[in-house]
Amino acid sequence: MDEKTNNSRLRQTLLVAAAVLAALVFVVALVRRGVAGGAGAASETPFLLDNSAGQVYAVSDGRLAVAANSGVQLFDADGNTVLHEIVSLSEPGITAGDRRVAAFDIGGTTLLVADFDGNVARVEPAGAIISARMNADGELAVATEAAGYKGMVTVYDEKLTAIYQWYSGTGYVMNAALSDAGTLAVLCADADGASVHLFSLDSEEERGVFQADEELFADLCWLDGGHVAALSQTRLVLLDDRGQSTGEYAFDRLHLYDYSRDGSGFFTLALSQYRSSSATKLVTISPSGEVLGETEPPDGLEGVSACGKQVLVQRGGKLTLYNQQLEELRSAETELHGVGRAILLQRGRALLLSDDSAQVVEL
């Protein structure tokens, strides 16, 4: 940052760093919060998880990957362990493509890429890891710290060869995501607010940039049709692949409680009236910013998960399945005691997750 005095420069740096930290805490809190589950007859053999702290999950075509403080586990669709890698992850992170996953240590330098055949490889990141995101093809965008810069992003191809790097000199890098078509989106934060930078991998010149003054975005992802979704604590912004806004959804006086970016052609938001309460409103948004559906469950909701064209929500012991227009399809009472997270799968199934096990259930 360009400042006239050392004191003002230090003060501004500290303010931005505090804002970035607040955004990261916000994202981690959402990741840790339980997400809706499924009902029906459970699978006979549960997935047996290490009862380790810091568990985070990713699902790839019904197969489960778990990263925790003690290491990484991968399971096939029947619950059989295909990989059990012992590694220390102080702050675990995980991301998945169609055929493999990447587990990493946020703030550290450990980065593993594994597939569901049990193969695992280590990647040497350029610095301490800020975030990592894998696209459907298994290509990986890794944001790291970089000496003399506000961060950098390295893109790895399917062979885990570094094929692109971008250094940020003005904004702190918070997140990066690579589209299936090969366009890189990078989320940064600086003293003026947040910015999203778009790049093609064959050029260091920006395709475009979106600037949000006096606002901090906490997450971004690619949606169908080449649109970027950027999420703050007050709104969801939709961008095209050159950083031009195509729409937004403002939360008004509501608070972001939970969200899912896993729907096919839509983004799902769960909003609450008070910061400490369960969500009271569910909204689905198209990549162009159109509201596809809205509903206010009478008993509130405690978590949301999307897959394909459907959304599953949990409220108490009841699980309700909606279509993308949030028209109720069916609802069922089920026992969710001990379930910390649940994920909607394809073909009318869901995965219920607890500290030491997971089960596939029929909806």
C-alpha cells in the first residue's frame, strides 16, 4: 500500500489484516456448521472415520474424502477405505474434483493430491497456503503467501505441473478458483474493499476486474455458464468471465447463515433474522442473478445442501427435499442425533456425517 508515513501504513495494514482474518473466520464458521442430511433406510456398513479434531469433508460422485488434524481418509461409494494417509494438518482444508481431491494445511505448506484408487502425491506450494480449489478436471488453483507481495496464485494441471503464476502487489489474496474452461478468478482484499481479478492462463494481463468498495468478500466460486459468484456477509454478486456484474442478491437486514454452491445452475442461500439463530429464509439464485425460488420454513432451518437440481434442508429431526424453485417435494422425520453434517448426493441419497462415522441413506 502507498502511504505517506510509516505509522499510517502500519495502521492500514493492520486494519486490512484484521478484516481479512474476520472474513476467514466467517468462512471457517460456515464450513464447521452442520449441513442438512437425508432420511430413509441407512446403509448397513457405515464409513468409519478417525475421531480426530478439525474434520472437513468433500464428496466426489458419492465418494467421501475427509481431512482432519491427524490425516486424510478416502472412501469409495460403499464405505470401503481406499486411502488412509497419516499427516499432520493444523488447520485442515479439502477440495474435490470429479476424480480426485486435494487436502491441505491452511497456514502451512502440506498439500496432498489423492484419487479414489488410493494413489497420493505431494505438491510443494510456493509458500504458506491460504486456500486451494480444484475444478472438475482435477486442475488446482493454490493461493499462497509470497515474500514481497500480498500473495500469489499457482495453477497446477492434471499432472500437478505448475503452469501459471500470478503475484498480487496491491491486494491480499484470499481465494482463487479455476473454471472448467480455464479462466482463473482471484479474490483479493485491500484498504478500499474487495476485488475479483479474472485471467486467461495464456496471458498475465487481466481479462477484467470487479471492485467492491468498502466491502469484504469471503468466498468465490464458478457456476455453470462461466459465471463467478462472489459472496460477502451482505450480498451475493454474480459476474461474467470478464468481471462485469450480471446480477446480485442483497440480504437486506438478514444475516448469512449457510450456503451451498453445489447446485447445478444455481446458488443456494440460507439467511437468518438474527446472527445467533437458525435460518428463517431459503433462496436459490441463477448464475445471472435471477431469484429462482424463495421459501420461509415455519420452523426455521439448521443447514442446507444442494446437488443437481434439488436442495435438502434440515430443521430439527425433519428433512425436507425441494426442487430448485424451492417447491417442496417430500419431507420425512429421522433420527439426526450426533449428525454434525449431511450432504445431498445424486440419485435420491444423502450422506450423514458424525465425528467417527458416516452413512448413506435413501431419501
